[in-house]
Amino acid sequence: MKAIIRSGDGKAKPADGDQAIFHCTTRTLDGIIVDSTRSEHGGKDNPIRNVLGKSKMILGFVEGIPTMTKGEVAMFKMKPEIHYAEEDCPLTVSETFPKNDELHFEIEMIDFHKVKVVSEDLGVVKKV
């Protein structure tokens, strides 16, 4: 389930082959922050950079990120089976992370643009 907190700019949305750059703060349903890219929530203020259709992502991001516009802030309420408890989840989390709980993922879409993947590990991408 998606709830828009702040509308973004324009109508363009990221698609396969775009690098999406976004901040994410993950909370339990009672509001406790369990992970964040933002410094004010204990993160390193380093946004996530994922190439849609290429990067390893949780299913909730695969489905949710393409629905966002640049500048949009949205809250995604995700059941465990579409985040880190999904079967064959491509990502791992610490043992203390509440992966079997329903969680809120607050995402701010900073930017997105087409990229050419230069290295197979996605360590190098080139804006096109």
C-alpha cells in the first residue's frame, strides 16, 4: 500500500534501465526506526542508487519505485513477503532486523535517469 506524503515534480517515472536515487527510512508499525539512509535517523546520508531491472532489490521496491516521480515522498506499507522475508530475497539484513514484521518504508525519490551499465557488478554506470 502506498500513501503519498509529498507530491513530486511532473509526471515522468523511472523505468527499467534508469538509475533511481532515493533515500529510505524503515520503521516498524509503531514508528520505531530500524534502518535509514538519512543522517538524522542514524544513516550515513548516502542515498540508495539502484538500476531498475538490474540491481538486487526487495520486491516492494521493484513494484513501488516505478510508481514515483522526482521529488515525491511516499510511505509504502509492506508485508514481510514483499520485503526482506520474501522467498529468495536477493538481499540480507542483520539478525536483529525485524524482517518478519510488516514495515513502513518512507522513500524520497531524489532523481532518476537513464544509465548504461559499464561493469557487470553495477559498480560503474554511465549517465546517458
